[in-house]
Amino acid sequence: MIKILVADDEADLEFLIRQKFRQRIRNNEFDFVFAQNGKEAFEKIKEHHDLDLVLSDINMPEMDGLSLLLALSEAFPMLKTVIVSAYGDLDNIRTAMNRGAFDFITKPINFEDLDLTIHKTFQHVHQIRETVKAIRENNILKMYVDEHVLQFMASREFEQDVTASEYIHASVAFIDICSFTTFTESATPDKVVRLLNTYFDVMVKEIIDQNGQVDKFIGDCVMAVFKSENHLQEAILACQSIRKKIIALPADLDFTPNVSIGINCGEMISGNLGSATLRRLDFTVIGDSVNIAQRLQAVAQPGQILINESYYDQINKHFHCNKLGSVMLKNKSIPQVLYEVLDT
């Protein structure tokens, strides 16, 4: 359905339009809203957020069509206006077009031409809305997906290789908001969501700044993957910054934010996993290296960033670490020697 606002002070125009387009109205192809002048039209646009286009006369009381054009271009830039006026001289046409009119139709109205113009304008508005939607989705996608993955998704190979998988060498970090689950038991849902989104936003920015990707949100935990040449160092830098910024956030009356973090690196499988039946597949990483990172986070205390001894030699020249001793991790038969990464 195309929803159209008609702004015109001619008393018989509403009747004429309803008569000429009665079949379209009956078939729910057109829906009209009418206003007697520009001021009334502007108020009705505020009430009807689903309008697709405006048909406006020029000569109207209180607010004329040219003034309405200016107001609409500032307040509702995606809403397009077609001027329908008896003042079809070149000056009025140029003034209307310069103020943002999409098209100009002269009176007496040729309703076949008006019909075609309505559809043409609607198609233009629809394309703009789809473009804006795509840009918003793309901007959101860029927050979590590597640029090379985005380029691949735009290529023809994407559909063929959607189930492809590979071994990669990368670093994985699990960043958990300490005691947040307990807080959710007594807090209101809107407060829980607001605070959690605030904390996640801080984490995401630091992860992206260090060339990382947010793999997924797991409850109040973030799983991040780092794949660059210096992935382990970048993972630690991101997590140090996250710890510092989360702790520096103002404490809520009922909750003081802190994080516990586990980082591990090594070989892992990167692939598109999920359910074809549900049509939901997500690129992610799996493997023992990923599991160890999650278990390191599980034993980390508030404010701690933990790594195991296997990768201590790679980072001890760049980061200050404190040896914690041997710890048994879940489903591991051999104790792991853990190190806490301190602030530099």
C-alpha cells in the first residue's frame, strides 16, 4: 500500500481524488490523508509516520506549498513531495525543485499522469529506504566482522563457499562481567539491558581498535578472536584496555562493574557453524585452544587476565606477568601453570 498525504485547500479535490482512485483505495493499493494547508499537513505528517509521499499545492493559507517543502526537507528528508499546482510557470517550477520537490504536476490534473508519478515517486522513496537500511546493517556488520570477510561476502564465491572451513592460528579471549548474573536476579529488565549494552559497547570498541573481531556474545560474556600477525599481543592489549575502562566506569547504586578474562592462542578450526534447517549459520572458531581460553576465564578472579605457561615466553618481554602456580582446568588431566597479566 502507498500512503499519500494531499495538502490542498480546494474543497472538492478530496472528493475528486477519492472518486478517481476509488478502485485503488478499495483494493488497499492507495491510502490518502488530507490537509487543508501546509501547517495542517506538517502536523499530520508527525501523526502518520508511515507516509510514503506528499502531494502539495503551492497557494494555500497559513503555510504555502513552497514553505512546506522547506520544512519537510529539514524535518523529514526521506519523504518526497510532488507539487500539484495551477501555477505551472517556470519560476514556480524551479523554486519548487530547488526546495526539494521530487516532481511537478500542473492543474487541471491529468489523473493517469498523477498515477504514474505516484508510483515513480514511491519507487524512489522505497529505494532510498532500502539503501539506508543496507547502510545501517552494513555499519553494524562492520563492528563485528573483519573487512576481508565483508569483501568476501560481497563476492560471488560467498554462496559457494558458505560452508567452507579451515585451520587458523589465532588468539581467543573470553571476557566476562563479574557477578552480573547475580545482579540480574534483583534488577529490572530495562536496567539489566542498559548496563549490559554499555559494558559491551566499551569492550567492542577496544577489541576493534586492536584488530580483533567479536565472535559472539554469550550471556554477559564476550568471545573475541584476534587473527593478525601479532594476535596474542593485540588480544592482551585489548583486554588490558577493557579491564581499565570497565573498572573506570561509574558504579551503579546496585552494581560495580569488573571483568575476569581468559586468553589463549593456538590452532583452531574456523568455519560457518549452525543449523541449515533454521537457516542460521555463524562464522566462529572451535577447538581445544578455544576451550582452554574459556576455562581460563572461568578460574580468573575479578580484575584478572589469565594465560597459561605455554605462551608466557612469547609475551614476557612486552608484558608484566605474575606466576600463579598450577591449576586443574575442567576436563584437563594435567595441571596448567597460569600467569596473570598485569597492567603495563
